[in-house]
Amino acid sequence: MEALFGILTMALFAVGIIGWLWITVMAFKEGEMLWGIGCLIISPLCFVYGFLNFDELKIPVFMLLGGFVGRIAVGVLAASVG
């Protein structure tokens, strides 16, 4: 059971990282250097930038949010089982 939680946590972590990188790359691609640097240094800014540009960044915002919420849910499940 612990191995399953570990695999699920790693998968959710990967999904969150991909969403974070996608938003950061899009910030640089749009020519918004300060947003891009901010997203690299302070990762919660990716949520802000993603919600400000939600029309273009729906998928990466949901990936970032899903990875974050999913890891919390797996942690709660692992704590309740073990």
C-alpha cells in the first residue's frame, strides 16, 4: 500500500511540475519577463499568473492545482491508513 501511495505521489508531483513549467514558459513567451522570473523564484505566483490569463492557460492551471490538491489528498489518506 505504501508503494502505491509513493507512486501516486510521484505522479501527482510530476503533473504539478509540468503545469508549473508550462505556465512559467508561457510567461516568458508572452514577453513578460518579470512574471517569468517571479514564477521561477516564487512558485505560488504561477497560480496568480495562471488565473490572470486563464483563457490561455486553463490546462496548466488545472494541472498545477490538481498536483497540489492531489498530493494533499494522498498525504491525508496515507496518514489515515498508517
